[in-house]
Amino acid sequence: MNSVALITGAGSGIGRALAKKLASEGHIIAAIDRRDDGLRSLADEIAGKPYAWAIADVTDPPALIVATRELEAKLGPIDLLIANAGIGAETSGLNYNIDVMNKVMTVNLLGVSNSIGAVLPGMIERRRGHLVAISSVASYRGLPRMLAYCASKAGVNAIMDGLRVELAPLGIDVTTVCPGWVRTPLTEKLEGTLEHILEVDDAAEEIVYAIKNKLAFYAFPRMMRWKLGFMMMWPRSWQDWYITRTMNRIKMVGGES
Ligand code: NAP
């Protein structure tokens, strides 16, 4: 593999682990994040492999397009987009804060849409490419205290499902990835029982598996996928009971992560 992979949110967590894994497998890495520190240190970690980075906020479409074009000028056209940048913040009905609601949905949903918008016209012109979005198992249904996060990820799934059907005849693949809990700075502020939590390198391995096999939809780890798949067949009232029990074991300390 030596296609050019554009990864948003590549300076930290899952994006960073994916950049390292894909670079080790021969991909050329184009990295975007909103801060430069993680991107610079990533350059040291994947030294010797083709890599370029640019600063852009995924909520700013013109800046994202400029950054993408800069990276393409250095590395070549983007073959693989991994729309990964995202944030988490407590959003509860008991303290409904529209600013936080809007921020989470803007980064996690519009950010993915903006990232797709920056690369898709080129992919259509070339009749090849692969769009990957890092959604979450939290997209399956609304969860207490994670209202905006769940809504944003459900929205991502919807965009990706529609795109997959439209783009298949053009030779462009579309993959939605739904990780369960992964140990990254995003989950650092959560205390309690995070069931089946994965180390970030193991999560990157799962995601690369989905990418290589061009899966339409991939949720992991397996045990989480089975449990949630089973739960989603229950009536809503049973689901609510189960969700209350599970979510009561998790506490968020601090603000946005
Ligand atoms: P992370 O370690 O916080 O990494 C996210 C990266 O995205 C950070 O570098 C962050 O920059 C960047 N970012 C945030 N907002 C941005 C913006 N507006 N523009 C550009 N970059 C931005 O979190 P992670 O756990 O790796 O999460 C990566 C993705 O996986 C997210 O979409 C998340 O929802 C999803 N996910 C995570 C888990 C989990 O348990 N960790 C589970 C399921 C899905 P800053 O450091 O400046 O914020």
C-alpha cells in the first residue's frame, strides 16, 4: 500500500495510532489537527516515512480545504480519508447547555462533513478513493449525559450510509467505524467502569482491518458489538433499564475532552 491517507485529529489518540500503523504499512501520511505539537512529535515517531502535516480546524471549511490542497501539493492526491477528529463533553438534559451541545455536534458531525467535502470532488474526478469516518458505538442510540455526542455520531452514520450507496458505482468505498471505549485523552476524564476498553494500538489495528477489507460498517470490540447488537433488539423500556445501569457506573470529571 502506498496510497496517500489524510487523517484528521492525527496528533492524538486514535488518529495518531492510525497514522503510525498506516505509515508502517507503506501509506503516505497527510496529517491534520488543530494544534501543531502532536503533529510535530508524530513526525519524529514516523521519521523516514513519507509524511506531511497541516494545521486546520475541521469546523472551518475554507481552512480545511487550504490545508488539504497544501498536503496534496506535497504528497499527491488523497486516496484515503480518515475523518477522525472529534471531541467529547458531558451534555445532559438536567443542565441543558446549547453552547456545549452545538460545539460537540459542530466538531463531530459538521467536521466530518467538511472533511469529506475537502476530498470527495477529487475522488469523484479520479473515480477512486476511500472515505472512512470514526463514529462510535454511542451512535446506536441516545445515552444519558452524552446527548450531543450520540446525536453527532448517529448523524455521521447517516451521512456515510447514504454516501456508500451513491458512491459505490463510482468506485469509491465508504467505511463507518464504530469503536467502543478506547484509552486516549478523550476517555481520560471518565471515571468508573468503561466496559471492554481497548488500548489505542489495538483499536488502530481493528480500524486498519476494517479499512483493508473495505467494510461498510465495523463496530468493535466484538463483545461490545454483540452486547449492543442484542440490546438493540429489545423494547426501548428494557434498553433504558440496561443503559441506566451501565451509565451510572461512569462519571465524567472535568469538562471537554
Ligand atoms: P483524542 O485523543 O482527543 O484525539 C482527537 C484529536 O482530534 C485531537 O488531536 C484533537 O485536538 C483533534 N480535534 C478535536 N477537535 C478538532 C477540530 N475542531 N479540528 C481539528 N482537530 C480537532 O480522542 P480520540 O479518542 O483519539 O478520538 C478520535 C475519534 O474517535 C473521535 O472522533 C472520537 O469521537 C472517536 N471515538 C473515540 C472513542 C474512545 O473511547 N476514545 C470511542 C469511540 C469513538 P485537541 O487535542 O486540540 O482537542
